Amino acid sequence: MTSEQLIQVMSKNGMTNNDVALIAGVTERQVTSWRNETHNIPRSVGMLLSAYDTGKIDLYWMEKYIQKDLRRQAA
């Protein structure tokens, strides 16, 4: 995923830097660096956002896995 594609997906889906950061498990600053082309967007993040953008997965699916990960980190 390119920076331009990331921006388009975010805009189309009403996503903020914070939303993408939560989904990707990174900081908002990292998302800003992807948007500004300072750093490359990891392939896994691009694939996840593309799957969401095309309706292959939804927010409920992502939320389920994010919550599992947060519980594991807290333990």
C-alpha cells in the first residue's frame, strides 16, 4: 500500500490516525510517518486495511482480534 492509497482508504472510511494506529498496533506518530512517506507501510497493515476497505473484513472482526491482543499484553 502506498501513502496515497492509505490516505484514500482513511478518507473513504472516515478513519483517523488514531483509528489506524489502534488497528496496526502502532502510535499515531507512526501513522503520520506512513502518510508523509517517511517510512514504508508494512505489508501486513496494507493488507488489513485493503481487506477492510473492500468489505472482506469488518470492524467487528478487527475489534475481536485487537481485544484478544490487548488482553494478552495485560497478562
